[in-house]
Amino acid sequence: QVRLVESGGGLVQPGESLRLSCAASGMIFRIYDMGWYRQAPGQERELVATITRHGTTKYADSVKGRFTISRDNAKNAVYLQMNSLKPEDTAAYYCNAHFGSADIWGQGTQVTVSS
């Protein structure tokens, strides 16, 4: 069974850091392009960062210089290091795996940035 499980979310103060993890199972992880998306209440889901199977990364302008996406094919995992967090980063964060017509989503992990 193909599955993505996110972890690492939580409540932090502005300026602090969090590291999200996404563990994949039931799939040939290394062939998938991976990404992190987020959705705040009342807003559409938006792209945060992606990393291709070759390691090429892309970021939303709002997170460039603060967030870093990485992957470990040996552990079937993708990560999102989030530094200098802002209240506007508050959202549910979702892991995505994409290959051809396959599009797989995790259940999400909540990140709340508040003082």
C-alpha cells in the first residue's frame, strides 16, 4: 500500500525553526518527484517546495532563503527544514509524491507560528 506519513509539525514562536519529515512506503521512492504543499484555513493549497528525483529544487518566493527541502532515497524520506518562521507560515503542510499520472498525498501535519 502506497503511503506518505508526515511528522514534525507543532506550535512555535516567530523566528523559530521546525523540521518536517515525510516517510514513504509501498513505492519506489527514488523515481518520484517530491514536494511540500501547505493550506491555511480558507485558502487554497499552495506549493512550498519541490525536489525532483534528480535533486533539483524549487521554492515558493515566500519561503526562499528560509526553507530547505531535501530527500534521502536510502530512507525513503523527504524533509522540509523551516527557519525564521513567520505567523503567515501557519498552515497544514502536506507531502506529495508525483510520477507520471500518479499523485500521492499524505494526511498533513499542522504548523502554527504564534507568539
